[in-house]
Amino acid sequence: MSKLQNLKPQLKSILTLGLPLAGTHLAQFSIHIVDTIMLGWYGIPELAACALSGVFFFSIMTFGLGFAFAVMPMVASAASKGDDIRVRRVTRMGMWLSVIFVVLTFPILFWSEIIFLSLGQDPMIAALSAVYLRVLVIAMAPMLLIMVLSSYLSALEKTKAILWITLISVVLNSGLNWIFIFGKLGFPELGLTGAAVASVAAQLIALWAVVLYISKHKELKNHTIFVRIYKVDWDAFIEVFRLGWPIGLTHLAETFLFASAGFFMGLVSTEALAAHGIAMEVVALTFMLHLGLSKAATVRVSYALGVRDGSSLIGAIIGASVLSLSVVFCTVIVFLTIPDVIVSLFLNPEDPQRGNIIAIGVSLLTVGAIYQLTDAGQVMILSILRGLQDTKVPMFVAAFGYLIIGAPMCYFVGIYLGYGAPGVWMGLVAGLGVVCFLLGLRLLFILKNLKMTL
């Protein structure tokens, strides 16, 4: 009973912190959702190019997110001990590492067409994707910096402001999409390029708003995050790097799995790739809820670890897991009952390819019902381990599950055995399931050997 005495307050704390985080992630991701919907109404080739380039862009950006995610448990642990100096140091160096990452990866995104063609993608889709990425690459720096500052604010349990800022950027992005994609209010019709321009503008404005909020907040301004930010703190730089690079590689392995699935869909057909893009948007949207709850778990576990409170630690783990499973139950019901309605929202009613794309999308969301459980489980356990500052072993687990099991299974079932789009998604489920199981064993091992009262 003593292990669970803090369950109720932990549930309340995780909901209080996790819901704004989930809302923020939903709002951030809805920017890409809006791009997908509007481009789906603009044209199927543009929709396919958005799906292909989106997977490629986020696959690369994911590694850079490792440094942003490393900031959260480090700031939370420092805050639990009242160490404001360490809070400032690790946040600044998270920003430094993010900017360095953008500079190093810029050429890959700018000259992406060569990569797409070498992977056997349709030349027209490859060309469209490259045009989109040459503009969208500008958005990577503000996106990563926002994520670092979001991690800083989340660790201090101040999430409402960034939620509102993100919601405003979504509205702005939607309006700019309408103007630039379709050529409204006297502006030229830019199509796919217009979607990228709108996303860049929305991210830059959101970054400015977050920086302004932190600079003016009566409590946060004492951290002086942006004062002498040009000065490198090598000790903190190395600490953030050491914790962040395994996180980045872990997420890179996962996104490699999803990128592989996207490329395999391109080998099936353009319609399959378009349906895959829609289905991935839908499951990723629900994933944002799990991501928000899992980040709340990271913060609460980090705090409990920092003050050596085993009861609160167990309460945070159980509470976050119960809430995540509740979300899984609700989304599975939706995916199994109205998949056709969901997919149809992304398509022009007059498009001649609409019927085939909806049929493929429905089959993917059916598989996605199983996918939800494995995906939610792996991100929750991974985030709990991150709160315990265990990142290297999960990196190897992810590499095994996603690269050795998941990606080959996507190809084997979907392409080699000829099951097409649903077969590719079965490979996703296999990879996620293996990782979820192995991470669960790792968590049990860590808790068993943790030198504190549980």
C-alpha cells in the first residue's frame, strides 16, 4: 500500500501537466495536418510529395530533438534541488546543440532530390518533395529551439503559455496556407511551396513569442536564459550531449522505421503512398496525446528521483500508464468504427482516385488499432526511463527492434509477400511490439536495482 499512497496526487499532477503538453503537441502537429488536408484538396501528387518529404524531414529533425528532450529531465532534476544555475546552463547548451545540428543537416535537406531518386521514388514526386523541403528546411531551427524551450518550461511545469502560443501559430498557419497554396487575396498560387512558406512563417512567429514570454515572466526571467547566450559552457554542453545523443539515435531508429515504411509505400503505388500519408497523420495525431502524458511522466519521475521519493516515483509510473491506456482504448474504438469517415476528410470529393485511397486508408487504420497499443507502450516506457536518466540501453533496444525487426518486416510482408500497404503496416506493429516488450523488461530491471526506497 505504501508504494501506491501517492497514486492519486500523481494522477492529478500528470493530468495537470500532461494535458497542456498533449494539447501543445497536438497543435504543433496539426500544422502538418493542415498542410496535408489542404494539399490533398489541391492535388494527389502534391499530397504524395508532402507525405514523402514530411517523413524525410521529421526523420532528420528527430535526431536533433534528442538534445531538446535531454533538457527536460536535467532541468526537472535541477529544479527539484533548487539549482537555478544548472537550469540555465543546460537549457542554453540545449539551444546551442540544436543550432549546430541544423547547420550540419542543412545540405541533406536542401539537396534531397538525389536521395529520393536513389531510393527508387517516382521522379515527379521526388522533384516536388525537393522543392517543398528547400523552403521547409528554414523552419527546422525555430522548431528545434521551440522544443528546447518547451522542455525547459515543461520541466518547470509551466506549459499553458506555450500551448496558447502554439494554438495561435496553428490558426496563422492555416490562414497562410489558404493564401499561398491556392493563391488568395491577390497572392500567386504557390501550391506545395506555399505550404512550406506558411509553415516557416508560423514557426518563426511562435519562436519569437516563446522567447518574449520567458524574457518577461517574473519568475523565469531570473534564470537569464538569453543573457550571454553566445558564451559556450563546455561542461554543460558535454552533459547535454551525453544524455541527448542516445535519445536522438533512439528516435532516429524509430523514424527510420517509419521512413522505410513511407519509401516502401512509394514502391507499392502513388495511391498507397497518399493513403499512408493520411493514415500516418491520423495515428500521429493520437500519438501526440501519449507523447504529452509520457513527457509529464518524465518530469514527475525526474522530480521523484531528484528528491529520492520512491513512493511518488511508482505513483507517477502507474498513473501515467493508466491514463495512456485509457487513450488507447478510446482511439481503437474510433479507428474500428469510422475509418472511412476519417480518411475521406483529407480528400477532395471530386478526385477520381478518392475511392481507392479511402479503401487503402481504411485497411491501414484497421491495422492501426493494434499499432496504437504498441506505440503508446513504447513511448511511455521510454519516457519513464528517460526520467531515470537511462538512455543508452534504450538506444540499443530501439536499434534492434526498428532496424533489425521492424523495417525488414515492412518490406518482407508488404513487398516480398505481396500484402501491399497493410503488410507494410504489419511490419510497423512488429517493430514497435518488440521494442515495447524489451523496454518493459529494462524498466523492471532498473526499478529492481534502484537504490532508493520503493
